[in-house]
Amino acid sequence: MDLNSMSENTVKRRGQTRRTVVQGALAGGLATLGLAGTAPADRARAADASKWPKEAFSQKTEAGAIKALYGKTPEASDKVSLDAPEIAENGAVVPISVTTTLPGVTSIAILAAGNPFPLAAHFVIPAGTSAAVANRLKLAKTTNVIALVEAGGKIYSATKEVKVTVGGCGG
Amino acid sequence: MTAKHRTAAINGTVFFAIAVAAIGAQAARAANTVDPQADFKAFRAYFTKRFPKVPLSDFVNGPYSMDAGLRKQWIEIDAFPPYQFALDKGKQMFETPFPNGKTYADCFANKGIGIRQNYPLFDTKSGEVITLDVALNQCRQQNGQPPLDYTKDDMAALTAYMAYTSRGKPFDIKIPDDPRARAAYQKGEEYFFSRRGQLNFSCASCHVQSAGQHIRTEVLAPALGLVAALPIYRSEWGGMGTTSRRLTSCNSQVRAVPLKPEDEQYRDVEYYLSYMSNGLPISGPGARP
Amino acid sequence: MRRLIVIRLAAAALLAASATAALAATADDFKAALAKAEAASKAAAALKNQWTTTADALKAAQTAAAAGKFDEAVKDAQRAEALANASIAQAKEQAATWQQAVIH
Amino acid sequence: MASTIRVRAVAGSDNTEVQALVQHPMDSGFIKDAKGDLIPPHYIEVIEFQHAGKAVFTAYWGPAVSKDPYIKFSFKGGKTGDDLNISWVDNKGQSDSLVGKIQ
């Protein structure tokens, strides 16, 4: 979509968003400089890779990955919201976020059907943590991106196609 | 393989012939007139007329000023930008004293903070255009340090930090009353508008004539404000790029052998483009597809 | 008028490149062709207007010659010369006409 | 050495919003280097965020997560000045951790 076809209002609103973002980056950027290594991490329990779902991450099909991860078939739900660009500016960095209004969420997963290994990320959501995540993924080519939400022992899904012309796997 | 090469050679020649014919049809410009102010007015008028919905200060955001889908991704990515690590590194480098106890700050006006918008500047002593990158290496040299590679991450990090401290400050490029300065300006203008490489493209072919158009998913950034975002993090590179990296890669893309980084012609074209962007805010370091 | 000269130059160079292709070439033919190509390439470099494809063709010529494939080597050298000459013509043309492209 | 982890955790009225960026190549195993050899996969497998001794978020990642990965989530509770412990481990067993402060 060309900006010329956008209304003045939209342009203005976007401009304001941008300014906020810049200020945020300024404050945050300088603040994080001070954060690095402020305290030893001795009290923290280090992340544990033993629970990394190896089998699910090794599957070469979307169905295989879902089966290995959850052992269940997902049902499409309009309560799962997947935000991904229609056209990725570059397959190497595609911002994707998942939110849901479903209660009792225990985990969220994101898959890219067209990637060599479709499972991209799996998030554990303990009680008290919002069922909303954002991250950035590599997409090898134009593909369906699938968000899975585990809630109350069931799996719900939302799917969106992302067009990729500059792949995230080299070149 | 040979046949393929020959085809490429013929194609190049055909491209070239067509383009030359097209140029010949245009009206001749009076030679030997250097009027930066008139150029500036015409340059700005061209872009603001062609993209009436783009606020002037938004031109510095390149493709993101022209495409809503790209803009949304950029805002999401810029919320915690991938150039953050380069910024942190640049700040650390900038503040780390040289072995003699001096720092980069000692080489610059206002201790080097918030001065990016004044570069490149014309040095009336040496009679040359000095870009920020060159000034940084001169500073290193004065303090007994080896120069940094103009295309690599350390230079990108330093210039990223210096640009960051200058964000929002309007470009303020001066052309002193010195025939050498006007000559440098004009050489930069010549470089910008001259076609080169086997594909027979000039900088202007992409960033003036085709500005705002799509190449695959990319949108060609308009020349107005083009330099304000440098250095940039490019997703395509998976890392930071300096002005030199940007210029040399542009050359390669049109099958022209790049000049040496910070060659006089590169410095002159940066001088010209920065002057054309006078008044527009520094937005570097930028993030680009 | 200038553009006609340019087109003729480039076309002549390409014709030359293909006309000799059928003959069996020797190491001396290659040396002669390479010398001409390198001279043209050097002239283009002096104008800061080298094409990457010229360098590629020169490299291909040397690789072919090293393998004793002189037909191919001569062809590649001639192609390099044609490309270098076209880049020289481009530089001269642009030096004379760039101002017509300026926004005004 | 500077940490590989950058975090911004901001306490709101109800939730603490956390954004983090980690410096890591996240090599997919499908990209060739300049010599044409495949760069072996090298990616973070798990990153965990803890607040008040409790894991508030765990991400398991594969090689499809972008270079210098980014994550955003939010959790109930947390107030300005609280510690937020972050640690990651990659497939080569390398790791890093950081204690950030909630702003």
C-alpha cells in the first residue's frame, strides 16, 4: 500500500507513533546500557535446556511438530489472534505476535509450515503471565504461520499467510 | 558459461545504448554554473511535490515513509532495535580512552555529542571534504591509533553512537565561500547523477527516478533524507553497515567496481546528498530491510 | 552525435569479439588479446569506471589460458576488452551529459 | 564484558511488561559462509525469566528465531526496583545471565 493513498489522519497518527517509539528507544537504550551486569546472577536458577522439546523441533512437517509437541489436533479459533505482516520486509526478521482471550492458557507455540523445521518457538505461560507474546522469526519462503494456544488441555490455532520474497535462509 | 557471459555483455551494451539515447533527448543544462542553493530548492521541490503525503521530516525514514506494511514492521522492530548492540559498543568505544589518556571526545566540537548533523564538512585547510568516518580515523591517527576499516562493525558502532546522540537535529551542512568547496559539491553532484556499471545506473536512477518503487518487497528510498539514517542495520546484511558499505554495495549491484572506501568521490557525493538534506533530522542509526 | 559514436564503438568491439571466435587460438594470440584487454581495463580504472564484469572476464581468460584452452581464453580476453571499452565510452559520455539528468 | 542480554522491564498498574534482546547469531544451519561451507546450527534453546524466585516466562527456541532474538511478554505483579533474572542456554552449551531491574 502506498502512503499516497492513506488519509492525512493516518499519516499523522503514524507519525506520532514513531515519535513515541524514538523516545522510548532513547530512554530505554541509555537505561539498558547501565543495566548490563549490575549484579551477579548467583541467586538466579540458570535456564535449563533439558526440557527443550527436541523431538518437536526436529519434525519436518507441521503436523509432525504439533503431534510431537502436544499429541493433539488443534482446532481453529477466532479467539487466537496472530499478528504477522502480509508481506515480510525481509524473511530474516519477521515480527510475529500471538495473543488470545482464551482462559487458562498454559503454553503458546509458533510454527512456520514452509520452514525446514516448522516449529519455531514454544512458550511456557505460567499462571499470572499474560497469554501474549511477540518475537521475531526467520521465514524461508512464503508460508503459513500457525499460532497454537494450549488452554484447558485443548489446542487452539490461528493461521496467517506471510509472503516472503527475500528469504531468511541465506542470499 | 561462455555463451552466458557473452549474452550478459550484449545486454549491457543494449541497456547502455538505450539509456544514452534517452539522455541525449533532454535539454542541456548550462555548464559551469554551481548554485547549491538553487539545486537545493529544486531537489526538495521535486520530492515534496512527488510525495505530497509524506511529511518532510519523514523522508529520513526512507522506505518506511512510503509503505504502510513496511512501516508497521519497522515500528515493531524499532521498539527494541537490532542496532542496540552496536549502539552500546559504540558508546563504550567512544568513552574508552586511548593509551595516551585522550578520548574521541577531545577531537570534536561539543565533545563529539550531538554533532553528526554537521558532517560531512569542508575542511578549508586541506581543501577536502571530511566525513564523520574520516574525522574519526583522523582522531585515531592523532592519538597514535591505527585506522578502523571504513566498512566494518567498529566504525559502524562508533558512528551509530554519534548519530544517536544527534537524533532529531537538523542537517546543517555548509559550503564555505571557497572555490574548492563548490568544486567538491559539484563533483558530488556529478557522481550522483552519472550512470555507471554495466547496468548503466546512476545513484539517481534508483533514488530519484525510481524512488518509492518496489524492487521485490523493498521500496527504493528517496534521495531526499537518504543519508540521515546512516549508519544502518540491514536485515539483509544481518548487521550494521557504514556509509562506505552502503555506497560500495550500491556500486556492486549495478556491476561497477566500487571505489576505495572514503574515496574523494564518495566523500563528495555524501557532501552533496547531505547538503540536499539540510534541515531534515538525523534519524541514524536506522534499521532497513 | 556522441551517442552514435558510443554505440558504434561498443558494437564494433562486440563484433570483433565474435568474429575471431571460430579460429583455433594459440598462446601468443591469447597474450596479444590479454595485453589489449588489460590496457583497456587500465584506462577504465584510470577513469574510476571499471565494470565488475570486465574483471570477471579477465579472470576467466586467465583461468582458461592456464588450462591451455586458448580459444576460450582469447574469447574471454576480447570480451573483457569490449566491456572495458564500453565502460570507457560510458564514462566519457556521462562526463559530458550528467548535468542533463540533474533535477532543476 | 558487556552482557549479551538487554532488557526493558516496566511496571504498570497491573502488569510488568518485559522486552528483551539477546546478542546471539542464531545460525540456522542452512547458511553457507564465504568459503561455501555450511555454518553449523548455533541457537539459543531456552531463555527463562524469573521474578521473586519464580519462573514467569520460559521460551524454547529453534533455529528459526531471528539473529539477536527479541521477546516480549508481560506478567502480573512486579514493581519498580524489583530484580528480574534472565538466563539462556544454547545448543552448544554456552549460556549467559543477567539480573535486570524493573523500572
